[in-house]
Amino acid sequence: MEKRELIYEGKAKRVYATDQPGQVIQEFKDEATAFDGKKRGVIAGKGKVNAQMSDIIFRYLEKHGIHTHHVKLISENELLTWWLEMIPVEIIVRNYAAGSLAKRLGYPERTEMKSPIVEYYYKNDELGDPMLAREHIRELGLASDEQLDEMTSIALRVNEILRPFFEARGIILADFKLEFGLREGRILLGDEFSPDVCRLWDAETGEIMDKDRFRRDLGKVEETYAEVLRRVSEEQAGVAASVYVSPKKGVLDPAGQATLGALKSLGYEEVREVRIGKYITLRLEGVEADKAEERVREMCERLLANPIIEDYRVEID
Ligand code: AIR
Ligand code: ASP
């Protein structure tokens, strides 16, 4: 694949054409800006971290049913992606108060939201990315109501997928920004997912692990970006597996029978069948997901289940 002319340069990325129809290269820069470009600097290694973290997160989201522009990581700081016609609305999801929400509502930082809050902002540097109501989006013709509904529900789903992902890595996902675009009429998640576009707090120490370190001159910016990448990397996190074991249909299940009898005597006449199995969770390190599934199946055959009388199902996360 060939890298061709520069199509667009943003504050954090350069986009290049390629010889692949519909695909572009996103090159991540070390340059950082904040407060609508008023603060400028360089975070050494940021381009690398942001490209590699986006690669990991987008692949994880794809695996969980989210459609994104991601194709693959092609160098340490470049991603190959589908070219999208971007929708100029930034979607923010907030689990905790921070930044502009803390200011707007007068909430102390780190107050947990009763349920995740979705906000819309106009991607427009000249206007300073103002917050938008649905009616403003309609007035400006930035997206249709259906598109906005779809982006909102994808954003909430992304939150449901990524909150536990970060939690498992000792990180609280406080808030994040998503951008969407269209490819052949379909809405895809675009842009990046990195410490530049979200707020991450260490679950144990509360330490800030995102671009706020740069915005607020907290120091240790490079080290923190590198630490976030280390935590989200697959080798570090390992693979989680769930095994569900249940008695085969038709096989005598004394525990199930006894429970069925007990339920009926409590008045639950509608219960026709009870089968009692077990649920096992495992964490494996140093293996890829495909290999992990093969290994766990082998464990089921040899120890975790009795394949003669029990069925089992393996799920790899
Ligand atoms: N964000 C918004 N515009 C640009 C970025 N990166 C992200 C911030 C933060 C979230 O959106 O990084 O994670 C909310 O930002 P704020 O400033 O509205 O509190
Ligand atoms: N990157 C944006 C800017 O330069 C917003 C931010 O991250 O603070 O203004």
C-alpha cells in the first residue's frame, strides 16, 4: 500500500490519501493543543501512544459489534482507516463530573452522574466548539434526527463496553469524546480513542491519566501516556474467559430435580424444568484470544466439564 498526498492536517493528525480506494492513512502527531489551540506544546511519544491505543480500542469495539472506520495499524504512529465524510458534531459521554460539565452545573469534580450524560458540541474552531441542543443541530442541518439518535445510542453502547474494559485495567473512564462520519450512507465511528479525547483516572490513587496533565501543567505527561498504553495493551491485560457448564438434556440431574420439587412446593407451578450447572471464570496471560479459546476448550474436555454428561460453552472476552 502506497502513502500519497496530504489531504488534511488537523491539530493532532495528518490524513494522507493511499492507493487503496476509500482508505486513508491517519498519522498521529506529537504536537498537543488545548483550550481551542491557545495552549500549544509537544508530548514526546504521544503520536505513537494515540495511534496504538486507538488500534487496540477500535479493534475491541469492533469485536463487540461497533462499526468503526478502523482498518489496521500500519506503523508505530499510523492507522489505515476508511475515509469518512465527517459529521461536525462531537458527542461527549460523561460518567463523572469534570471539565466543562463541572463548571456548567457547579458540581464538584468527580461527582458521579446518576446515569451517563450525552452532550453534543459543534466541531467548529472559530466558534470555540460550542455546546448544541438537538434543535441547534436541526437548525444548522448538521445531522438528521435519525442520525443523531443512532450516534447517541452507539455512544452509550461504547460507554457500556469501555467502562468495564478500563475498570479491568485499574482505570476509571470519567468521560470521552466521539466523532462519527458517513461511508456509503452508513454511520461509522471515526477519529481516535486516546488520552487526548477522554478523561482517565487511576482507580486506586485517583491520579489523572489523560490530557488534563498537559492542560493543567501537572507534569509527567509523557510517562502517563506511556503508562495508559501499557495498561490497555493486550499482553498486559491477558484474556478473560467464561465457561458455562450444564447437564446434557436427558441426563439425570439430581440437584435440578430437587430444586424443581422445592420450587413447586413453594407454589411456582409454572416451572417445567430446572437444570443446575456451573459458571467458571478464568484469566489467561500471554496468549492471543484465538489460542485462549482453544486452550480453554481443551481444559473443559479434560477437567472443567465432564463431556459425557455435561455441555459447555466458552466465551472469550
Ligand atoms: N474533548 C472535547 N473536545 C476535545 C476533546 N478532547 C474531550 C475532553 C474530555 C471530554 O471531551 O478531552 O475528555 C469533555 O471535555 P470538556 O472540556 O467539555 O469537559
Ligand atoms: N484539542 C482541543 C484544542 O486544542 C481541545 C482540548 O483538548 O482541550 O482546543
